[in-house]
Amino acid sequence: MTHQELREKYLSFFEAQRHKRIPSASLLPENDATVLFTTAGMHPLVPFLLGEKHPAGNRLTSCQKCVRTGDIEEVSDAFHLTFFEMLGNWSLGDYFKKEAIEWSWEFLTDKKWLGLDKEKLAVSVFSGDSDAPFDEESYNFWRGLGVAEKRIAKLPKKNNWWGPAGTTGPCGPDTEMFYWTGDEKAPEIFDTDDVRWVEIWNDVFMQYNKTIDGNFESLKQKNVDTGMGLERVLAVLNDKKDVYETELFAPIIKEIEKLSGKNYKDYQKEFRIIADHIKAAIFMLAEKLEPSNVGRGYVLRRLIRRAVRYGKLLNIQESFAHKLIASVLDIYKDVYPELKENKDFIEEQLVREEEKFGKTLEKGLREFERGIDPFILFTTYGFPIEIIEELAKEKGMVIDKDKFQKEFERHQELSRTASAGMFKGGLADNSEQVVKYHTTTHLLHAALRQVLGQEVGQKGSNLNSERLRFDFSYNQKMTPEQIKQVEDIVNEKIQEKLSVKMEEMNLGEAKNSGAIGLFAEKYGDKVKVYSIGDFSKEICGGPHVENIGILGRFKIIKEEAVSAGIRRIKAILE
Ligand code: ATP
Ligand code: MG
């Protein structure tokens, strides 16, 4: 089966079940400060899963372009990619578990559709805990379809739960489908630790609302949200051992063989990383993202540079990233027209970035061999952090991770400001002031919530050595009294000389601790939580001052509207 056929089959199967086909949203989510890239088909649908009416109705299906940078460590294994496509179907308060599970099964196993071998399929369901019971309904639907008891794993929240996108909100169990990829006959018992069982599809059932007092009450609008990995399913359908053997990668791998004169089988890891990263970069560039030192642009830069470095390990001498464009375009030309439309831009950017990096790479590597501090590779030579870690590992060096992380964040924060052309003087003399303003932003955020209410949420922030700028949700002009109140609260706190503490925890713990901030990352991810006394607690990357006593006197110099429902404050430290 070709990738075009698979996409079309999925979408038309669900159309036949009265779903409306919706196009892939952008890889770069708009108006969403919480994630850099679209990571799942449900991502663009969040408002509708939360109750807003979708113009296309309450049954939807799509094929969504996704990027997951969290999986970068796993890239080069058989089934984790940076860029992948997710096929999905949604019920917005319409059908629920029975239909979702029966359709998943029919699509996977019916000869009219994918016709996968039932003997090679296994599933998992939520086992239940003190918050919510065992998902017996899903279990029974699977049994009713003939799935053997031993092929249904009962797993805890860590595996089979979709967490709320905030401290409170919709959540629920999910059920995942796995396919056996081993050479021998599929074992009778589904052992979830055996990596030859590959997850191909996930049906999420949004069923509960987590309330402020931690209870799980039944949701009025119950939703279904499913996601099936196109590359993984294409691989198992065509008896391929991994995604790189499919037609979505084979031509790219072949091109790398030509460029390097090496065989894929001898350098699997290098080839896979190059193919994965350059494909992801091409899709980002096709949406006009440019490499830079901050945010998404930085992710793009890292992907290109890491691929280029692996190219050097294969002894490719000249610029090569742009030479892979043709093979990627050829694969996707009739699916994603934006690739062809932006071909020139993609090429120009890849060439430029590779040249830039090439110049510093050799020099940096030479310095590194001579034993410079690895951090200089980052600050002076612009090496991506993964490359430095890999180089250090190769040399058996131990990197002081804490120091590295601290410096790294500081540098990122500074380059964010510097790249916006904000600094008047040199970086070094002004950096401390920027860090001060960053901490002040947290104080301001907490004070605004005290004075204006908890609906205040951060919508943006921008710092330089002269002032802070903070955008937040609130739909009225602040009164002079409110402004004065906010100033007074912040100044009182500064006078209390509170210290700033950082703790690392996983997202669930951060939410439970009452930290505010950006919650859309995946359940289980590690985050940093910065607290200032009992006054402020936010998920944030840092850096911050150690004690707020040094901040000086806080003053709001402007309060204005940015757009409907969003206000902007500019403030200074005197
Ligand atoms: P895994 O545990 O294998 O990393 P996941 O639980 O993170 O998968 P979901 O978030 O449930 O996956 O995504 C839905 C589907 O998308 C998965 O069943 C899988 O088929 C596919 N998928 C997820 N991550 C990737 C990836 N990095 N590369 C390719 N396909 C993926
Ligand atoms: Mg994953």
C-alpha cells in the first residue's frame, strides 16, 4: 500500500462514518505560546474539544503534520521520528467508546480496509486508580470484538491517561493499539515491555472533568480523540521492519548513499538522523520558518546542524542538505503543495545555514580537540547542545550539567533579547539587568492576578536592559488605583527580600503544586518551577536573580490595549 492510499483509505473510512474531512493545520501553531510545534492531530482542535462549536460539525477526521522535539533522543530507533503525520478521528460530544473502538478495529483488520493480521494485534486499557475506575467499558468492547484476554494489558495513568491541559479540566482514559513486528510468531501474552510490540494507534476518551478540589466528575460533552501514526502503519502494512524502509524514507536514504559513497547498513544511525532531521527541517522551512537562536527557529537550526554534523561523520565534504530536497519533494509533492511552492526559500535557507555552520564546525572541532571548555563550542561556535554532549561523550568527558544548563539558559535568554535588536550597549554589561526584569515579570504576573483576578494569564513578554513588557489577558483598561495597587504589592515583596527557588518536577507535580504557566507539554515531561517565597510560582526556563531584594523600585510606565482582551504593561526598575 502506498502512503497516498493509506491516507485516503483512512479519511474515506471515516467519511463513510459521517465524519467531515478537515485539512492539516500548520506545523507552527498560531496564538499559542504553550508549544512550539503542532504535536498531535488534536492540537488544533483543542478549543472544540473544550466545547466551542466546530463549523464542520461534531465528527471530524484529518491527517495532521506533526513535529515532536521531545522524541529527538529516540530518533534513529525504528519508529520515532521528529516529523510525522498523524491520522485522526474526533467525536465532539457525539459517539463514544463503543463506536471509536469498533471502527478502529474494523479499519485495522477488515480486508476491505487495512486487513492487518488480528493475531498480531494487542491493546491496552486504563487499569484504574483512586481518581477514576478501571476502564471496563473499553475492555469489554475489545473482548466483544474477539481480542484475547491475554492481549489486553491493563495499565496505569502513566501509560493510559490523557491529562488535563491545566490544573483542572477535561481528561480521561485512553486505549492504545499495538502491532507485533518481531520475526517469530506473536507471543500469546502481550508483554508491554517488549519493543517489538509497536504502538500504532491511540483512542483517547475525554470523559471526566477534574475540578478545583481534585475530584473527577463526569463531563457533559464527552469526546473521542484518536491518533494513528501514518509512518508506523505504512511500515507494518508493507512488512517493513522500521519506518526508514518505507517509501517515505527509502529514496532519501538512497540519496544519502550517493552523496556519501557509504552503505546505509554500515551507518544506520547516521543515515537515519540525517534523513529524519532534514525532512523535518524542510517541512518547517516550507512554512517560512527561519533558523535563528530562539524558540522554533532554534529548533530548526539544531536539526539542520545536527544533520550536517552527521554528514561530516560520513565524510561528506561539500554542502549536502539542500541536495536532499528533491527526494523529499518527490515523496510528498501531491500531498503538501507548500513544499514545492517554497522550494527556493527552502534551498536558500538550507545552503545558508549549512555554510554558516560549516565555517565554525571545523574550527570548533579543532579547538575542542585541544581541550577548550565545551561550553565555548556553544557560545562562540554555535554548536547545538546535542552535538556538544555527543562530542563530550565520545571523548569520555563529563560535563557539569548544572553549570551548563544555567549558562545555556542565560545565553538563550540573552540572545532572544539581543536578536530582537534591543541592546544598546554590549551584551555583558546589560545581561544582569535583563535577568532582573525577567524575575520582576513573575512578580508583576502574581500581583496582577491578586488585583485583577485569576483570569489574568500571560500572553507574551519581552525584555531588554531598559524595561520589561508584559502582555496579559484582561478585557478592561486598568484604573489608576489598580495600577498603584499592583506597584505597591511588587515593591512590598521586593522589600521583603524574598529568595527565588527552582525545583525540577514532572508536569503533573507542577500542576498539583499550583504553579501557573504553560501546561500543554506532554504528561510526564520534566519542567522547572520557579518560586518567589509563597508569592509566585511559575513554570519557566529561567534564568532569575537569587534574591529579589536587589531589584530596586518597581514602576509601571504604561498600560495599554494590544488587541481585544489583551493588555500590555511596560514597567521599569528605578
Ligand atoms: P510512543 O509511546 O511510541 O512514543 P506516544 O504514546 O507518544 O507513542 P501518541 O502521543 O499517543 O504516541 O500519538 C499517537 C500516535 O502517533 C502513536 O500511536 C504513533 O502511531 C504515532 N506517533 C507518536 N509519536 C511518534 C513519533 N515520534 N514518530 C512517529 N510516529 C509517532
Ligand atoms: Mg511518544
